[in-house]
Amino acid sequence: MKKFLQKFLKFANSWVGTIIIVLFLIFFVAQSFVIPSGSMKRTQLIGDFLFAKKFSYGIPIPHLPWLEIPLLPDFNDNGHLIEGSRPQREDIVIFRYPDNPKIHYVKRCVALGGDELLYSDKKLYIHFFNLKTKKDILEKYPHAEIITLRDKLWVINPYMSKYPGIQYLPEYLGNSFGLLAQTYQTNRKIDMMPVHIDELDENLFYKKVEADHFYMIGDNRDNSNDSRFWGSVPYKLIVGKPWLIYMSIEFRSYAQVLKGEGGGADHDKLHRICPTIEIDSKACETLWNNQRYTIRWGRVGRRIDTLQLEAPIE
């Protein structure tokens, strides 16, 4: 064993050894990602640099970093070298965007294959396929608000009481429900279909999740491009699970947070930086620039599993 360790240390200290070990870690153990958009605000923030566990849901096919070229064939036709467990409801998941698998997204899994969803302004109703009675639901979600629609039990916003970062706070004039309706009315593709619910006397959007698929919605629900628009995520596109924030820095420009240029509009934070002055003023721009590039020390070194249960740290 001693000779083996000596040889391994010698190998690890070489350039070739270092590269091979780093690539092995990236391919199979952990990979670094940065949060580029505000779709998970305030659970995860733009400028959060995190490590993701790539073995949480099996071992995905390794891809060449940055180029995102697969290095091995998909032998199992499920995107994984070794098949593993599936994402569960409530998990925050890193996956490949179905419309462009070279791009990684991070969202919360709100529903599994067989679950049904209804979506209206500020409300997400979920019918869990494997929770048949109110007792079953309350054992899993003790604070659940349960309603009967179309002879089925639906839970209203089941995760909001557990995860303080989940919110409906649009950064534009409107909301995601209105945007979904507008997109549908202009004959553009969305994933949910409109239905009329007699018990509510409302028009909502409906979806039943396909088998071995996962419905991913951002915690910042009125500012998230997610499964409601482009569909469920198949297991073959699942990459891993966010694990640890190793750096968090506020790098957005004033134009980004005010007008959303390049993504990242955040009037809520501007109002906190400039509580007594107009956010679209030169004075507010100066205050913003004075605190730009600050490190969010309260987030550094924190695990996502515990951080998401606390009041959001900014």
C-alpha cells in the first residue's frame, strides 16, 4: 500500500497526472457551475459559484468541458454510463436544456412522471399520482392546502412554506401566467394546455408529466423560463445536484439590475440599496456601483441542502 501511495503521489504531481485527476473529478464527481440568471432567486443568486454532485442520479455521459462534446457513446440510451436514482419532488437539479443540450439549467423539480399540474396566476396546483388520500398528503406535506377539483385532490403551492426562497415577484409589468397565455394566443409553442375548471370558474393551464420525466420550475416563478414553456425534462438530460457554494459575488451592472440588459433585472434589490431615492436615478446608480463586486460572505461555503431552508441570504 505504501509503495502504491508513493507511486500515486508521484503520478499526481506530474502534469499528465494532474490533468487526468482533474478531468476524472469533473467527469464523474463534481463540476463547477455559475448561476447566470435570476430564475432561482432568491434560493440561488446570480453570481453564485457552486459545485454540483454529478453522481446524485447516476453517472452521466462525460462531456468535454466548455465544448460540451460527449466523449463516449450513450450505450444505455439514457444519457448515463451508470443508471442511478431519479430526481425527487423538491430537489434542485442541474440538467441539460432540452432545446439545446449544450446549455445547463438549474431549477427545482416540482413534479414527477404521472403527476398532474394546474397553473394559474400565483398558484401551482399539483395532483400527486402516488398520494391518494388527504392523510397520505398531510403525512408528506403537513401544512398542505388541499382542494378537490375534478374529483381529484390537489395541493396548492406545496413547497412554498418549506422553502422561503420560492416567490412570485415579477420584474416586469405582468407575470408568468400572463406571459404563458400570451405565448399560447400567438400560436407559439408552450407545454401546458388551457383548461376551464368549473369548481373555480377559471381558465388555467394543465399538464400531466410523462413517465420518467421531471417538471422543472424556477423558484423565482414569475421570472423563469422553465418546463411550463418548453416541457418536461427526460432522465437522459439529468446531470446532477447543486452541492456547495464556494464563491458568491455581486457582479451585475446597474443597467442589468435596472433594465434587465443581458438578464438579471432586480428591482427588489435596487430598492434595498436605494431605500429613500428613485431607483432610476444617478444617485442610485452611484450607490449600486459602490457595492458592486462585493462578496456575499454569508453564502460562501454553504451547502444548498441547508441554505434553501433558511431565509434567503443576500
